[in-house]
Amino acid sequence: MISRVTAAVFALAVVLGMTTGCQPEPTPSPSGPVFANEQEAFAAAEETYRAYVDALNDRRSDPRSDPDPQSFLIGQALEVDIDTQQQLDQQGLTLVGTTSVTSIEPLAAQPNTGHVQLEVCLDSTDTRVLNDGGNDVTPADRDPISLITVGLAGTAGRLLVESSTTKRLGEC
């Protein structure tokens, strides 16, 4: 039987998407300007992050869905997602339901390198953790609202999520 603490740890890791607080290894920057200005960089970063959350939600309803959420990740963020999925599988846990992006605020952008930081408010109220028997093992005391800082990097002509760090739970 899986303890509620174990379920809580895994649920939180997946719901928030790579929220380990680890800093990614530096990724090479493409040469030349990636964006004309900060506004263009922020718009591209928001579009990328929203598409990533949509892909995560789709993976929860059908693990074979396209696009694969991992196609939006790079470096440490990708490693954490792979590790989290493996741990959930080993524990017989599945995350179901959807996470919503309730707001995105620009923090910093470097248009010439393609590095962008966003502050994102996520609501995972509609997600549940199920064990291999299909029973809901979602911790009753989990906080479904998270404020996170997301780092994106320009690589191969597009932005990818390279880091995600929880700033606080319960409010945005």
C-alpha cells in the first residue's frame, strides 16, 4: 500500500511539472537575435508554456497523445519529468484531471539569447492521484494553487522549458 505522504510527494511533483527548484545546466544560446524585443519574447514564452500545460493535460487523459509534453522540455526540466514519470509508474500511481494556468506575468527576457522568465499561477484543483486499483489517494490537505517561476531557453529556433521553481503554494 502506498502511503499518503508518498502519494502527496509524487502528486505535487507531477502537478506542478518539474518544480524541483534545481537550476538547469546552461544551454547553448543560438547565434544572433532570437526575438526583436522583450514583448515578442514574453509572448512566445507564454505560448510555449501554455502549450506545454495543454500537452501535460492531454498526457493525463491519454498517455499516447501528441504532442508529448517532454518535447517542450530541455535539460534539468526534462530529466525531472522523466524521473517523476518513472517513480509514479513504479509506485502504481496515476495523475488524472487537468491543471489550469490562471495567470502568467513576465519577469525577465533577454531577446538576443532567447532566455525568458515567467511567473505562472497554476490551479490543479481538478487533478487527482489514483493508485493502481483506481482509488483516489489524493492527499486531502494538498494545496492545489501554486505560484512558480518558469525559465525558458531559446534553442534550435524555438523556446523550451528549462526550469520551474515553486515560489509559494496556496496563493497567486
